Amino acid sequence: MNTPCTKLHLFVDGELSATEAEAFRHHLTRCAECEVGLRDLLQLEMLASRALAGAGTGGEQAEHSRKVTPLRPWLHRAYRTAVPVALAAGMAAVGVFRLQSEPEMPGEVWLASATERKLDARLSHPKADPFRPYVPYRGTAQTADVLPLRPLAELEERQDFRGIAAAYALRGDWQQAEAFLLRAPDSPDKDNDLAVVALSRGRWEDALGLLGGALRREPRHAQALWNRGLALQGRGLKKLAEVSFRDAAALPAQEEGWAKEAETRANELRDSLELEEARWRTQVRETSRRLSAGTADLKELMQQPALAREAFYEAVRTATTPGAVTALAPLAKELDRVGGGSVLQDYVRDMAARDFAVRAPLARDYAKLLDGALTPGLLDSLRRSQEWDLYFGALVHTGAAAKDAEALKALARFAHASRDPWLTLLADRERAWSEDMRGRASAEQLLLNTLRTCEAYTRLFNCTQIN
């Protein structure tokens, strides 16, 4: 049906003739439906233009302007064409919200009727953070729920940019969410929500940087602690992620659902990590025993150089004769060929020259440690013996270096003297855990630095052990 109301977009777009436009102006003053339609168009224009104009200055503004989804050209012209008409008709659409009281926002803005959540991360806006069971997206990254324009305009008038950003984030529109967040004043909440944007894009370390800033200013920020757990888990630092979720679970005065889910996630991370560690220890122990027995196939071993290297260390440490050490020279040569240099070949030569009257009994006690039996006084005996590779291995297996400053220094000295990058990485990891035990924020950055260095070696080391 061709009614005057169907001509609203043509009128806003300036595509009516002068006679038709004048007729529509008269219609507009008497039609409530067209008044609402015009107001919605103006609100949409206002939201987009302010998002574009307020994202920043200079290069920053240009960069963030590109992130906002552009409107159709007729909406850009609407602001110039329709506002004088609206004023003449007595609507004053742009200023209407300043003249009204601030009504409660409809729940649909933040998907209040949803029975489950699609976003794993937590937003700081209280309306966007009620607990619901998490069910991941399947098939699409965005929800079909359409944002109502009028409430968004009201939020924009109130300068509740985090509220608008939260509404977009819940629907998976991360570009718009980020554009509005950048207009919000600095706060821990803003940093948290920007971290959620980073998490959505898999930028784990960017998220950790933002969350670290939020938690320095507000250490008990529930959403930041939760999201830090997600970011650390995404980066592969499961032990720290477990700690962050436990901290989130322990916070008072929060919804029971959030506390229970945080505790569940912490337990799952602990169990997963223990399973991974147990599986790796079993693989290393079995491979090491085959090396010691002379039954390992060199070509097969080199298909997994990280496992071969770890098993090589343990085979040298548990060897009780010079000949048993020397038998490992072919594997050392192959591993050095892959990694470059002669570090492991030098290690074999040096250990084969040790006094095995002293070393052999200690090597047997070290072998018991690998099987889970710590001989009383073993660490002191190894420290006094100057069998530094055995002492290094025992400190790593027992975790004693993280608790003892002198042991940590000894670990670092031996790692440096060995010229072996893997031993240096393990020493750095122990230093990071020592910092963490003392409650120092530097632990996270130390572990991240160590992990990045490990990953640069590509397949030479098992970087999950840095966790």
C-alpha cells in the first residue's frame, strides 16, 4: 500500500519533489508513526556520528573511526535534512532525552531474558554481568538479537558508554563495543572491558596487560580476576590461571553462581595440569629407561626432540658408570645437530669424566627421586657433593629452589655455566615461581618472558613445563 508513511526514507534522503516534500511535512506533524520513525533515524545518526567523532583525536581518531560500521549515506544526510523539519514540527528529536526523566533501561538491551550466556568473559557493567550458565557460540560469533535504538540513544545521552559497549559486546559486535569503550573515562572497569575485547580476538597478552592495570588499582575486581584466569589459560599458563579463578571464587558478596563456576574452573585447571604433568613424567621416565638399557631407537627418538632431550638428561643423571654416560653420546650429537652447538656433547664428556665412586650412589638416590621416593638429606648431600647437574635436577623435581633463595642462586649459576638454554629457561621459571610465592606481581611477566623465549626454539623443548 502506498501511504504517506512509506515515503519517510525518501523524505529523509531528499528524494521527494518540492511539492511532495511539502505535503509530507504537513503529514509529519500529524502522524505519530512517522514521528517515531524519524526519531529513530536521528538517534541512530547521533549514536554513530558521536562514536566516530569521539573515538580519539588525530591519527587515533581516524583509526577508531574505521572500526565503526558506516551508516547508509541517506542517514548521514538525514541529520542535515530532517532536523530543521523536526524542530519546525515541534519534535526537537535530538534534545528530547534531555527534557525527559531517565527511565529504567529495558532489559532487552543487555539480553536480560536470556537463560544462558554466550560470552565466557565477564563485563563490568552490572546489567551485563548477572550469572547464567555458559553455553559457547555454535556456528556464528554474533547473536541475532537486535539492539533497540531508543534506549541506546538514552544511554548515549547519559554518557554511559560502557553500557552501550556492553550491549554490543553481548551480541558479539566487538568493533562497536571497542569504539564506545574508548570514549569512556579511564577506570579499572574500562580496562577490564577493553580486555574482554582483546580476549575475543585471542590477544591474550594484551588482555593481561589491561587486566594487570585494573587489578593494580582494584585488587579485588571480580570481573578482572575472572578474565585474568581466561587470559592466562589462553596463553597456556594454567597454574596461574587456576590461582586467578580461586581468587575470584573467594571474593565475598558476589552471586553464588559466579563463585561456584570459578571454583569449578580452578579445579578443572588443576586436574588438567596434573594429568599433563603425570603423562609427561611417565613418557620421560619410560624413554629414559630405554636409553639406559640401550633399547631406544635413535631415529624414532628424534621424531620427538623435546621428549628425547628430557629423557637424555635423566639418563645421564641416573647413569652409575662412565660407560653408561658415554653410550648417550650419539643422542647428544643428534640433539645438538637440531639445536645447534655442542652443549649436550660437552655435557656427556664432562659427566663421563666424573668420579663415579662419589657420583654413583647419588645417581641411584636421584633415580629413586624420579620414582617418587626422596631419600632423606638428598638435597644437602647433592649440594655438598658438587654434582651440580644432579642437584639441579633434584631442585627442579622437588620445587625446593622456589622456596630457598640460596638454592635458587645455585640453580641460576649452574644454568648459566652450562650454556644450555633449556636449563636457563627452567631456572627462570623457578625464579618466577619464587616471585609468585612472595606475592610479587612480576611473576606473571617473568613467566610470559620465559614462555616466549621457549617458544622461539620450536620443538626443541616442552614449553608446557614452563607453566
